[in-house]
Amino acid sequence: MVKAQDEPGRRTRLSAARQTEILAAAVELLEEVGYENLTMAAVAKRARCSTATIYRQWQGKPGLVMAALRSYSSIAQPADKDTGTLSGDLAAIMDDLGQVAESEMALLAALAHASMKDPMLAETMRKQLSAPAGSPLDRAIDRAVVRGEITVDEVTRRYCHHVFLSIPLARHLVEGSFPDPAYLKGFVETILLPVLAPRGGLR
């Protein structure tokens, strides 16, 4: 039975608990059927709400899916830790990424593929996942600049961000496996730190 707050046409605000229920239903269905086969009607049925409620809250499937990922995926919402050094911050970011379940990485890979055929999903992903400003990597770089550890231009920062985002997908594409902690540690030591601090290393 549809709850009063979920009836079409009503403008009541969803509670945090109700949003969590709907996003959990979306994640479950994403894992079961994939993005392309996911429907708002199926999410509404599982979450026991109306499709109108979902559209009012998230403006459609791309917005709903990205909100679900931010709530339940450590890839979409990685931790931000200030360790006091750039190398420590980068190691902490990679350590968290190394703990991500392969199912989450596979889901992100599937969404990346789906975005090539879905302009609205692609735009939503760019806005919510791909913008450098505000990402844990970007904040780690900002802190290192403030501490005087490094100086970095915007071109270098941009490329580091792009490469960082590509890690889960690139290794699977080339080697058939997702990155583990040892691989991610090597990425920091071999790629990120030399690029961000190319002259004389970190102070």
C-alpha cells in the first residue's frame, strides 16, 4: 500500500529514513539487473512508493542512481583523511579504495559503459563524480600546497584526477583484475608522487 507521503501530487518532504529505503532499493536492483534494465517502476514497487515520489526527489533515473551510489559506494564517496603529508594522504585514499568490493567496481564500470549511450547519465556522472574540485585527491593536493610540500599547475592536477578515476577500470580492462592494495600503493609511489613532486622529491 502506498504511504500518504508517497501519493502522486503530494509535495511532502521525504524523511531521511525514507530516502535511505528508496536508495537501498535502487542499489539492490542495480546489482540485480544493471543500469539499462533498471526502471523507476521497479524501484517504486520494491521501495513501496510512487514513481512520482522518485521523480520529484531525484529528477529521474540518472539522479537516483548517482544518489544511491553516493550513499552506498565508497568509490563514489571516498573518505578524506588529513595525515599531515601528501604521501600519507594519498596512501590513505588508496588504502580505502583497496578495500572496495569488486562488486562496487564492477557496478561503476557498468555505469561508465552505460553513460556512453545515455547522455543524461553521462552528464550526471560528470557533475557528481568527475569534477576535480572537492574530491579527496584534490583536497590532498590543496593541503600539500598550503603546507609548502609541492607546487602544482592546473594541467598536472587535471591529469592526475583523470588517471586516478581511471584506475578501477583501466587495470580490469588491461589485466583482467581490479586493483588491490599493492597495486594502488605502487600507483602512488610510481605515478602520483613523482608527477606531483618531480624535482627533488617532497620536503
